[in-house]
Amino acid sequence: MKRRQFITKAGGAGLAASGVVGSAAAQESSGSDPRQGSGTKSDPYVVGMYTDGSSFYFSPVGLYVEKGDYVKWVIESGGHSTTSYSKGNQEASTQAIPDGAKSWNSGVLKEKGASFTYQFTVEGTYDYYCIPHKTLGMVGRVVCGSPGGPAEGSDPPDAVGSGVMPGSDTIVKEKALGYPYFPSTGGGPLPTLALGGAALFGIGNVYLLSQSDRFSGRYEEDVTDDTEI
């Protein structure tokens, strides 16, 4: 049974247009499973692989599955790979899949609609990347069953584009997290808070400069004019 598609990146051409956005707060209000697919071999969960201008990303960037579920990565635009952080894989800088889990590497897929499917048979946390775009932040995470393994307790191997890597507990709760992901902080998404902080910082600077100017004495009426004519 197909389920609601997720929103990937706002403004991106050809992206799904209903369901979940990047912020966890928005996803909590959706009230339904945002994953596309049902996890079976004939109807696997789907992760899109995208090139959007100078952005390269997987979406959802965080996905929850059960032991035995299948995930299919599909080229939506550009050329990408899905490659697990595991020993022996090209460009892998560290081991970030559970012990005993089988590694995977699709190689670079270049045609729109090309896909690669993998079955998750060991519980734990799986981090993966795109070979040509890993250094540009094209990485993702799957949690199978419950978090665990080398990927836990350490920072993600690489940056995640314009967002951050979703925490495993959040992935378990939300089921799927679209790209770009920014965690909820209670005061709004991180970009909003950053802009608000910058605005307050700017206002504070203007106030301090104006106060300094006031107390400099330059506006007092009885200031002697030393200007020579």
C-alpha cells in the first residue's frame, strides 16, 4: 500500500509536493506515516537522490525501517550512488553500519529512474553517502529497529549539506525526515533563530553606538566651536 509522499526541498524542480517538511515540529503535526512505500520487496520504502542546482542530497535524509524491510534509492535528478560507510567501500572514511550488517554500494547511477534496492537484516544505525558528492554533504541515515552500532555516540562522518544529520531517536519517532532537516528547538527552526539572533545583535550594536554618540558630548548646546574660519 502506498503512503503519503514527503516534501524534499522547497522550490526544487520535480520534487514531491505533499506530506512532510524538514522540521521535526512540522512533521509531528502531520499525524501519519510519511514514508513512501511499505517496506516489502515488491513495494520498498523509497529514498530519492537529487541534484538541485548546487545542492546534492538524499530525501528523506533520515528513514526508519524494521528488520527485514527493503529500501530503494531512486535517481530523481543528476548522477549519484548510495554507498554504506563500511570498510572496503570507495571514499568510506569510517565504519558506520552495525557489526554483521552487509555493506552496499550501488556504484554511480546516472539515468533518471535508475535504482538500487537493499534489505536491512541487522538492527542498528546505518550511515551512507554518495561517492561523487560525499564531500558536498550528500549523506543519509537509516535506523533499523532500534539505534545502535558504530554510527551511534559519534558525530556523523560528514556534513549534511545545508541541514544536519537527524538524530536516531528522532528518526525512530518521525519515521521519515525530508531534506534539509533542521531540528525543532522550541523557539523555531535553526535558520529562523539564527536570523532572529542576528537581528537582535544588529539592534544591540545600533543602540550601543547611539549611546556612545550621545555621551560623547558632541550634541551639548554649550560646546565651544573650535572651527577656525
